[in-house]
Amino acid sequence: MSDLSMQEIAKHLRKPSGKNGKEVAKQMNKGNQHLCLNSYKLLKPKPNSLILEIGMGNGFFTKDLMGLDHNLEYIGLDFSQTMVDEAIRLNQKLIDSGKVSFIKGSIENLPFKDNSIDYITTTNTIYFWPDLSKNARELYRVLNPNGKILIAYRPKKVLDNLEVSNYGFNKYTRNEVESLLAEVGFKNISSKEISEPDFHIQGKSLQMIGLYSTGIK
Ligand SMILES: C[S@@+](CC[C@H](N)C(=O)[O-])C[C@H]1O[C@@H](n2cnc3c(N)ncnc32)[C@H](O)[C@@H]1O
């Protein structure tokens, strides 16, 4: 992984594939641990609800979400076949329980009926959405009335200090994400900013922040 160029790492952050994609995903599990775990805590799913996670990567943290309550159902959807395969491999026990599944698909065209999902969570994917408004409308479509969306991301001010984000990332501020949610019809929109331990990269120490924007349909 250390011999990959910044462009290659960025390519695998957007869509991990093959052996290098699996390696980059393992590094993501370290670098994104706080963001992923905080997103699940802030989602606060009620018992007996159905959660859709878009872009779960290798699903390393799915067990932590499922541990929040015994009666949750979870579908992880990712457009990388490598990540779907890894998520299945890492979560076989949960899959056998019948409560968890992983499928290949894109945010652009979700294979779900209107009003069929209670919660949608997505972490570190918004930078790669091909059409922000259209994709947010697709999330709105599949959520149940009163369903909750949670988008977790590094804000523009953090990504501006991370070289890898110069290669194919779209960077957003809190206001931009909140406006997007409002534009497609979400209500009760709010964001929470949570600071994390500093991140050490290329001899520099970066102040890490996670932003979590939520809305209700
Ligand atoms: C940067 S990784 C984040 C993985 C994990 N959520 C985390 O924060 O560590 C982005 C993930 O989103 C997936 N992804 C990107 N664009 C997508 C799309 N249009 N539809 C579905 N999944 C997508 C990628 O394949 C990848 O697994």
C-alpha cells in the first residue's frame, strides 16, 4: 500500500478493487473508526427497524451497529464488488443470523421500493456522489415517512489539508450538505461536529473533525 501513488489511493478510496483495494479498505478502518462508530451512535436506531448503509466498504463496523440493539435489520450496499465480497467474508455470522445482508448497487439507482427503509446512513461517500441532488432525492424516495438520513463526512476545511482529496473528491461544507437535504425535502435538519484525536500523516499532525448531518423525511 505504501508504494501506491496518491492517485491510486484516491481511486481505491472512491471504489476499492482487487488486492490493493482490500488493503486500502483496511487502512480506512483505522482512519475512519471514529467517524463510522460515531455515525452509528448518532443514528440511534429504534428496535425493529431496517437500516440501509450506502458505501459500507468492507463492513468492518457493521457488528458495532448491530450491537446497538438486538432487533435491527441491516442492508449494506456498495458499488464495489471487492467490498461486497469482503463485507460478506467478515460478517458471515451476522449474515447467518438472517438480519444482515450485503448487496452490490449504486446510490444512483437503489433497488428498493418507495417508503421502505427506516434509516439510511452513509459515511465518507458524499465526496463521490455523481449527481448530488439526484442522489439525495433517491435516498429520500426509499426512506419511510419519518425515516432518518445521516450523512457522515470530513468537511471541506479538513479535506483541504489532505493531499489525497485533490484527486477526484468533491468537498462540502456543513451549509452545503444541510442545503442539499433541505432542497430534496428533508425536515428537522441539523449537524453535529465531533473532534477526533489528531491524525498523523507525512510528518504532519492534522486536527480531525467529523461532521454528521441528519434530516427526517
Ligand atoms: C471512502 S470509502 C468509505 C468506506 C466506509 N464507509 C468508511 O467510512 O470507512 C467509500 C465507499 O463508498 C463506496 N461508494 C462510492 N460511491 C458509491 C456509489 N455511487 N454507490 C455505492 N457505493 C459507493 C465505495 O465503493 C467505498 O466502499
